[in-house]
Amino acid sequence: MYKPEKILHGAPNARDIGGIETTDGRVLRKNRLIRSGMLARLTDADVNYLKAAGLNTVVDFRTSAERIQKPDRVIEGVSYIVCPMMEDKTDGITRDKPETADEEAKRTVAMAQRLMSRTGRDGRAQMRSLYPVLVTLEHSVQHYRKFFEILLAHEEGALLYHCTMGKDRVGVATALILSALGVSRDTIVTDYMITKERCAPGTKQLIENCRRYTDDESVLDFIACLDTVQPDFIGAAFETIEREHGGMDSFQRNELALDDEKLERLRELYLE
């Protein structure tokens, strides 16, 4: 059974997705695909782990503003590829992480209040509304297609792909990868929900910090929703693919440019 270890101290939501089983009994290879949050806080031990794992490529899904504010820690000998899934800042998905926890809390409260004034007080509904954007917005779909081109060219070693928290943009990317490799929907959601546990300590600390700037529990609940995952968040992406693109097979072929030959090549590269 797939039980990923916590592999990076400086990126708590990082995990090797090797070991996940497909519906036909094959298994994703270890030390090939690592999903993660931002790499700005990698420790020396993290760097040593990634070197030992054979890391040779990092794909960064963040916007230019996110990359400037929190640049990846550079590891010698590793190639860094920019593949931004959102063109501009998008409240609820992109995360500009200020230098201090206090600044982050102040910004987060202001963002939540701004969103609530525009879209209502239901944080869960807000997150559900953001996932369809990632599979319909032309810029996002084009860059997920580019990401698959990178995967197809990655013949050996480990590839790490990340956004800021490793939950939304990376969550959708992982769902698309696992779908292409023949993993069941239930297994995809199970991996996705590991993020809830991994992000929980950071979310708890964020809420405590935000209390310095608001005593409105509805605002704090809204923030908590933005900082976690639920099955219906990734479910909204799947539902949109079914409704707007005619299903995952059609989405893979028409939007991600994955024909039978490329799908088979992905399985050769990433499955045992």
C-alpha cells in the first residue's frame, strides 16, 4: 500500500509518488517523480536527500512574482524549468509568501476579506470554483501540455515539480499524470488528500497568526479552507474535464496532445 514518507524538512508537503499502483497492477517507479511545495527553505539535509535520489530536473509552476519573492534554493547540477500554470496572481491559488509570519498573516486576512466581499463567505465554494480554471484557462492548459512534454523528455533521474504549497497546481498536475499512467480515480484522490495532513500544522499556525488581525471566525474559517484540500476540490477539476472536454481521454488527446504512442512512452518511463 502506498504510504509516502515525509522526505523534505524544508518542504513539508513533498513526497515521491513512486509506489502508487495502476489499475492493471503496475507501480510507479521510485525516485522518478517528486511533487512538492516551494523549495526556498530546503535544508542541507534536504539537498543531500535530493542528490541521493538522483534529482536532475526541477519544474516550477509558480508565477514570476512568486518566484522572485521566494526563489528556489539552487542545487548544483540540477536543471530548473519555469512552467507557470497561472499567468498572473490568482487569489486562492497563487501564494506570495512574505518574509515574516506576521506579514503573511496580515496579507492573508486582507486577501480573505477581499474575496469574501466579492464571492461570499463560503471558503469551500471558493476553492471549488478555482480548480476548473486550471483545466479550462488557455494559459493553464498550454502549460500543463508543456509539462507533459518535459515528462516525455525526462528519460532518467528524478524530476521534482512544485508550486508554492504543492496542493492546487501540483494537485491537478499529479491527477493528470496519474490518470495518464492508468491510476484509478479513488487512488488519485487518496494521494491528493495526503496534502491535508501534511499542510495541517502550517495551517494551524497561520490561523493563530491571523487572529492578531481579525476576531471574525468566518474570516478565519475561510482562510482555513483556502489553506487545505478536500476531495470535492480536485473533484471539481475532474467534473469540469468531463463537462467541458468530454472526459479524461479526450482531454489527454485534444488538450495535452497525448496520443497512444506518447501515453505508452509515459508508462515506459515511469512505471515498473
